[in-house]
Amino acid sequence: MYTIGQVSKFFGISRDTLKFYEDKGLINPKKNNTNSYREYDDFDIHEILTINSYREIDFEIKKIQEIKKHKSIDDIECMLEEKEQQIHEEILYKNLLLKRIKVIKDNCKKIKDYLGKFIIAEMKPLVVKGELSDFFAYDEYDIIQKHSNNLKNAVTFTGLVRVINYTKQDCFENKFLVVNRVENYDEDIEGEIISYSKCLYTIVEAGRSNIDKEVESNIRKIARENGYELIGLSYVSLLITTYDEGNERRYLEIYTPIKS
């Protein structure tokens, strides 16, 4: 016979855990009639080994209680397959989470490297999944949710691109596109794909004010100085938003295609 202290030491688990197992009906050590101390026999030790083996694969206490009541090999196999599927889904979620974190880290680096600068860059392919009539058309946001690559199906603007149309004299907002990045051309892709091999690329900081005129004049100036011919469009997306003493600071990525 073993005391609770000895069993706790054997298995490296606390006395509270052993008492918890007992409260849940998973083990039933006898009590010494003289001092009311718990005494664990070989059967109790084997029970704890069994419980720990199921806990190692993250079976909930409720599942272990079900197994102890009555579960055949087939039943246990089904439970294991269910747990396996759950773990695969968790791994997928974690991988998506890591991917999203990498994107945001890359965005931070882009801001440090290109804020206020103009370079020539490729706008990589985007597949258009929908269109909003206006940024404030909240009743249309289900389009974003439906085609989102976001982790929890929340409405965010990581897949929203604003398209600005330029004329020779002015610029005006044209539309908002709901887009997904094209990562694999081998897959069947539904929707219009937009891509430009040569763009004027920049990142600007924007508060709550409208900076279209300032950005437009800078783009026209750079294009004119370098002999670039604009095709009349800019694609604007939000990289990240930060706050400086409560003041919102939005960093926008802008691709302005030029004729090759």
C-alpha cells in the first residue's frame, strides 16, 4: 500500500490532482480506518497510469469518465479519430496564425524601408472576390467576411484594396475591391486576377485627414521626373495602424501601375 505522498512523488503530480481524480470518480483509494489517510494499492496505481496515458493525448476528464464507464475498442478508436481531427484543425489554425504574424512583421519592415520613398516594384497577383460601393457601406461587409482569409472570420480590412482613378487634372475614388492573394497558380481560381509587373510603389502615413491630393501630386511629380507614364490607377491597402499618444497613425501601401 502507498500513501498519497508516495504516489504524488512516483508520478510527479500534485496531491490536489490525485484528489481531483478521486472527486471525479476516476480512482477510489481506500481510507485507513485508524487515521483516515488514503491508501493506494496496485490497482489504484494502474488506474492512475491509465488516466495519465489519456491525459497525455489531451483527453478531457469527461472523456476519461466515459471510457471508465464502458467503451469498447471500437468506441475508443472513434474517440481517438475525433481527437486526431481536432488536433489537425488546431495545427492548421496555428499555421495560419504564424503566417498572419509573418505578414504583419513583413509589413513593419516595409514601413521602415519604404516610408516616404518611391521605388519601382511589381504588384503581385490578386484575385478579386467582390466589390464594395463605398467604404462606409457597412451592410455590404458580408462580402469581406465571405471571402476572407482571416483566421476567425472576423471583418477586417486585410483583404480590402481601394482603387483610385486618376485623370489628367484630378483623382477620385473609384471603388473598393475585396481581394485574396494568389499564392498558387496551379489551383482553380475563380474571379478576375489583377497584377502589374511595373508600378511606382510607396508607403505613406495617414491620419484622419484625406491625403489623396498630396499623394497624387507626389506620384505625378515622380512619374514626370523619371519619364514614367501612368495608366491612371492606384491600388491602396492598409498595412498597419498604430497609435501615438492616442493619435491614430495609419500606414498605407500604394501601387501605381506605369506603362512598360
